[in-house]
Amino acid sequence: MTEPLVITSLTNARVKAIRALDMRKERKETGLFVAEGASVLMTASEQGVWPVTIVALNGADVAPPVAAYLKKAAAKGTEILAVSTAVLEKLSHKDNPQTLLGVFCQRWAEPPKRPEKSETWLALEEIRDPGNLGTIIRTADATGVSGIILVGTTCDPWSRECVRATMGSIFAVPVLRMDHDGFRALLKDWPGDTVGTHLAGREDFRRHVYRAPALVVMGGEGPGLTEETARACRSLVRIPMAGRLDSLNLAVATALVLYQAQSARLPEIR
């Protein structure tokens, strides 16, 4: 195992480069992103994903599973940086500083050409809130969704806020991006059901039969689905409301629809 590189200076070039990944422009140019916390990094390793660089607190006592993880990461070619408390605090999220963080390569998936009969996919049009997106990615993982399609201009799934909200699911759920024209062409050729949620939907989302392979389509916060995309969906469903409001938080609405769409595929609790 190669000895970790010890860094104590806040102005070190590597520290500056990792810090710069807080900016979307830098993430786009480098194709890298930051994930924080030992549990998240170890979750990534369970998916066969290893960081380019790991930043760890120098001299800190670590639990045996973390020590084993660091040893295996080094064997995989990951660079290990042992840093001072001041450096780690500068690189970590201020509200919840971690003793371990990793720099990973972004992994964009390809559009599904021939989705399997058992698959359910999720599309999010013009989603803007990274916290919502991260929560939805986590929910997609929990419900066994095959992948997420980001349509149009969306927030960055590799931002710290989004990655943190996924609790490690960013490494398990394929994410891809498409423009509106490409996505509507995909909708047209989709072999199963394409179900959009819309206030004009006449069918209760709980009564709809989600014919696999299903593609669930959710609109962005506020405006919802664009009219063009709504018309391209074969079915439109609505979540009924008993109170005065006519809409839910996007992450909550998506969770309701995904659990309904995947109900037959979820294991029973005995």
C-alpha cells in the first residue's frame, strides 16, 4: 500500500482543485464530483465504483471496516490524501463535516434502446432543485427503478447537495440526460406505458395499470409537465387532494407514483 500524501496547507493545489468542484462549471469541465462520508464511499464500493482520490483526516483512528476500505481503495489505484483538520473542514460540508470524502468520475448512462419487460424508468422534465433530485434518486433506488432520464435544462445530479441527498444511491441508479426533442422521440417509440402526472389527468394514479416496461414522467417544480410532453404521454394521471392545495412537493409526488407503479415488484413484508 502506497503511503498517503500528507497535506496541511489550505493553499495546496490539490485542495484548491477539490474545493473548485463545488462549482458546476468545474464539474462539467473535469467530469468529477465530490461525495462525503465513509458510509457513502463504502456504498459506492459495493457497486464497484472507486474514487479517483480519497481525502482522510490525518492521524484519525478509523474503524476496521473503514481501514479495510482504504487499503482496498489504494490497491485499486485511488490516491489517498491525509489532511489536517483545517483542510478537511475547508473541503467538507460546513453543517455536517465528515472525516472522509472522495472525488469520483461522473457516470452518465445511455438512453434505453430496448427496455426489458420488467423495467420501470423515470423521466424528470426541467427539475431545478438538487435536494429534490437527490431524494428522488434515493426513492428510485428503493423502488427498483431501472434509471432516471433528466429532460431539458435541469439541476446538476453531481452537485454536493444532490449527491448528499441520495445517501449513496447516486452510485446505484443510472442517470442520463436528453433534450426535449430526443425525449419525445423516445416517448413515441417506447414499447410499454408512458405515464405523465398532470393536473388535467382524469385517472387516479392509484387505479392506473402501469403496463411494463413503464416510463413514468414527472414535470418540474412549479410548472409541471410542458404541454408538448403531456400530449406525448399515452396516459395522464393525477394525485387526488383533499385539502386546499392542488399539488405536492415533487419528491413526495414522485415517491407516491413510483411506489404505486412498482407495487407488484416490491417484496412483501412478512
